[in-house]
Amino acid sequence: MGHDPGMRVLVAPDRFSGGVATLTSVEAAEAIAEGWGRSAPYDQVDLLPLSDGGPGFLDVLHPALGGDLSVATVHGPLGEPVPARVLVVDGTAYVEAAEAVGLHLVAPRDRDPAGSSTEGVGELVAAAVGTGAGRVVVGVGGTATTDGGRGLVDALDGLAAGRALVEGVELVVATATDAPLMGHSGAAHGFAEAKGADRATRDALETSLREWATVTDGGLAVRPGAGAGGGIGFGLLLLGAERVNGTQLVADLVGLDDRVRAADVAVTGQAVFDWEALRGRVVIGVARAAQAAGRPTVVLAERVDVGRRELSSAGIDAAYAVDDSPRSDPGDGEPGPAGDSPHTAGERIAALAARVARTWSR
């Protein structure tokens, strides 16, 4: 007799960063699938790693779209040379700001948002334009910088030269956040603390951003996404870019809607599921697609800081945290004496997925 084919499970996580350890979205998807299979071996699991435009943007797009990859050497956040890729597909060049100036490129002890520059992103944009592509898409998020895109503009020899460079090219900035350049939720006060800035530094950064906006175009500073990447969004808007939601751009390119419709349940996740995750990030993109298809959404995270009311309003059926997992559960494939726990981030997420599968798999 054959086995019941089981449920169809779409595993579509974001990267896991900001928690105990970091997993790319590809690694997170593989860990969730492996854990789910422990408890529900006959379920059909479809892996669809996602990105919001931040780190992993190209790692998600290249397998899905194909295309030609090239590498440019650009300045990193502290001026060091770093390799950054350009993906060209059907006349569109995709680049990832985090490959040039990502927070992951700077050791925690060396993080200096006041002294780091977005120069490398300007160089990466120039490399993308140099491919001859008629459209350049810059994924923005997860950066070590808070210079408002000033370094980016300077790398292109100023606004006039930068605008001339991209003339005739459709420039798109795909941002992980809709934050404005300044204010409580802006580049300095909203995000620079996570990059190593204390209160005095954040105040100084805010002042610098305000001055930069005043001498360029303050109207663009309040646009959604201007504060993305420490203000890279603003720098690109100054060059004439159109801003789009990074999650939605990736979802459209990889066919999220169709993949959700083919599933019985959507499983997504990120390291810390908090208020920021509710502002158009991957988890919400998956939830909206699943809602439209009439499918439930389940979130896995290292930590969940969102209440039931917020989950319900976001269209999420349940959220589970590693922190809430039993310390030892042989059924998860993690046997050991009481007090033992999986050691790596992947193992922790796999163990959580195994536990959740026992609830959600029929």
C-alpha cells in the first residue's frame, strides 16, 4: 500500500539575522524542511527562500532567474576593498547594497556608523550601469552605514554627474523598510543603534542627515524608503530612482503567489519577529499572499515579540519561537539529558520545525 502523500508545505523564510546566530534564507529554508521532515516525512515540502532587498537578495534571485553574474571590487563600509556581484537578467542589472557595505562585513568591535561610508554602493551602481543594462535594481538593507547616501553620491562625482550617469537607465531601489530619512523611525534613531551607535552618536547622525537633506532635497527625505540602508534609499532617490518594496519585488520575481496557491500551508520566518517585521518585511509578504490564496501562515523565529492581536491583524495564524521550545525533546531528533539543546542556529530551527509540524501536518 502507498503512503498518503501528505500536505503540501511552502517553506518561504527570510534570512535569520539579529538573533543568536545568522542563517541565510537558503540555509533557513533547508533547516525548516529538514526538521519538518522528521515529524511529517510524507509531506511535500517546497522551498522558496525569500529576501526583502537586504543580505541574500542576489542569492535568492540568481537561482530563480538565472542570468549572468560578474564581480566588481568596491570600497567596503570602512574603505577596505570588497567584492560585490552584479546579476544581469534580460536587460536588468540587480545589485545588493549589503555586498558592498553590509553590517556583516564589519566586526562588532569595529562598527562605526558615523565613520562608515556608502561609497561602495555608488561604485556598484556605476558597475551595473556599465553592463549596458537598461534597468538597474538596487536591493537595500542590512548595512553598516548611516551617511544618507552621501558617500554613494560622492563616488559618482556628485549629484549632477550621478544623474548624468543614470540618464536613460531605469533606476529602482528595492528597500527592506519604508522608513523616512529622519525622525524617530529614520536612519539614525530607528536603525543606527543596531549598527553600534550610542545615543549621542545617533543625535549627531540625525543632525548630519538633516543638513544633507537641506542642501539636496528635503522633500525626498520624507519619502518611504529614504531611510533604508542608513539613507542609501535617499541617495538613490536623489539620482531619480523609483522606490519599491523589496519583499514584493522578490515575491513577484520568484512567483510567490503561484507557489502559495499550490500549497496547503505557508511556513515563513526570521530570527526576531517584532514590530519591524510587520512593516512590509518577508513574513508579511508571505502572509498576504497566503491570505489571498486562502491558506494559513505559520511563522518560526528565534524570538517572537508580537502579540496575538497583531498576529491576527497581519493575517498570521500562529507564530512559534525557539525560546519556547522544550530544552530536550527526543521526538525532535535531539535526544539527550535534560538541559541539552541543539547547538547551531540551523539545528535549533530544525528542532522547532519538527515540533510545529506535529501540530500543523495532518
